[in-house]
Amino acid sequence: MFKKIFVCLLVLHTCNLVYSIRNCNDCQIYYSCKAAVDHARLKQNDETKQLFEKAVCGTEIEDGDSVIKVINRF
């Protein structure tokens, strides 16, 4: 009985890990999206600025600071 419950919990936990992983198509903090980070660090030009302006989908408070959230446009 305990093994069955343990296996069920393990399966549910694994499903949660797999399906809760966010991708860049979700509205998320910009540094959670590798493509956005790469653009911000490696391609600092007007095109990147325009991409970020179009990609902004909100803000979030983290450690007392407002952080930009983006949707993948990169």
C-alpha cells in the first residue's frame, strides 16, 4: 500500500516538474528567458530596445524592486 502511494506521489511530482517549466512564450521575468538575457547582454542596440518594448507584458516585485516581465519576441 505504501509503495503504491509513494509511486503515485512520485508520478505527480514528476508531472508537476515537467509541466510547470515555463518557456519564453509565458509572461515571465526577463532573466528567466535565455533568449532575452542573451539579447540584453550581447546585442545592445536599437533593435534589441524595440524588441524589449514589444515584449514587455508586465512587471513583478522581487526583493523590493520592480522587475520587467516579457513574452518571447526574440
